[in-house]
Amino acid sequence: MKTVIVSILLFLNLTSCTNTASVKINIDGKWKYVLKDYSVNITFKNGFFNSSNHNDDLIYLSKGKYFFLENTKRAKMTIVLVPDLVINHGDTIIQNCTYLDVISATDSLIMVRNPSPFSYIDKKHNLDIEVRKVSR
């Protein structure tokens, strides 16, 4: 009898969980956004990303994994870019993660909000960015 009750409770627990996979959008391909003197090219493929940030003559390259997070306290889903560790002459360099809060999404355009560390001081640092798909 205990086995039946435990089995029923386990079944109810497993079936009551929600699947957030339906929230995910297909972002595989090359994407780009431009902000005044600053542009970012990001390539997403199979859970990994490569990005190149161009600021005037400075180019910053990054690669790693990306994830989709859903937090009920945020408006929508968040795309999190987690860069790989960089080891340079025995030193380990930890790069910052990038959080892109998705406002809306289609197959060729993602509207994201990229809050900066200074958002709490001045709301103009919360940027709504159009990220356009370049190719597949």
C-alpha cells in the first residue's frame, strides 16, 4: 500500500512540473546590434556563442555557452552569455557574463534590454536594443 501511495505522489509531482522549453526561441545564427560607436556581432550555435565587440579601434572577442533563464520577477526570459575562462601566461582571466532581457522576439529581430551596473543611478543606462539576425 505504501508503494502505491508513494508511486502516485511521485507521479503527481513529476507531472505537475512545468516545461520551460516552449519559452525558448531559436536563436541559432549570426546576430548584430549597433549602439553609436559600439557594435556587437554574436553567433549562436548549439548552446555555444562567439562574440566580437567593436568599440572604435578596440576589438574584444569572447566565446562560451549561453542559457535561457526564466524568472517571474523579470518581464520575460533572459539570455545569459557565460564566457569561457581565458588563461594567459598562467593567469586566469574571468570575463563578465552578459544578461540580455528579452522584451520581444521574432525570427529576425530580438528586442532586448541590457541593464548596466549603473542602472540604479540613472534609468538612461537601461538600453532597449534591437538585435537583428544577419544570417543562419
